[in-house]
Amino acid sequence: MENLPLQDDYAAFIKCLNKHKVEYLIIGAHASMFHGHFARSSKDMDFWVRQSSENSKHISDAVMEFSGS
């Protein structure tokens, strides 16, 4: 995603997800734009997250770090 300009919060959140080894996909408009499809005005970012006990712990740790808790 380094080729697309991201809002600072999105970039920081993705870095937290990666740091904590969360298994996820970015879906929706941002994914379409990344792959060269039509650009569309979207102010949110959609994620699909693997549902597993281990990934749940990773997500929790990432969100806690991102929120400063």
C-alpha cells in the first residue's frame, strides 16, 4: 500500500496490524484503487479479518496499541 497516499491514521493502523501479525485483507474501494480499478470517493477503509482465537489476540493487541491503551 506504499504506492497509495493514505491518511496518517490508516497508515498507522495498518502498521499496528502488521506489527502484531494480524491476518487481514483490505477490501472495498481502497483495494480496488490499489489494483488500478476505478477511483471512488471513500472516506473509510474496509477490512476482512481472519476469525481465529490466535488472530483475535493479535487484533486486540494491535487495537490496544493503536488507541494508546
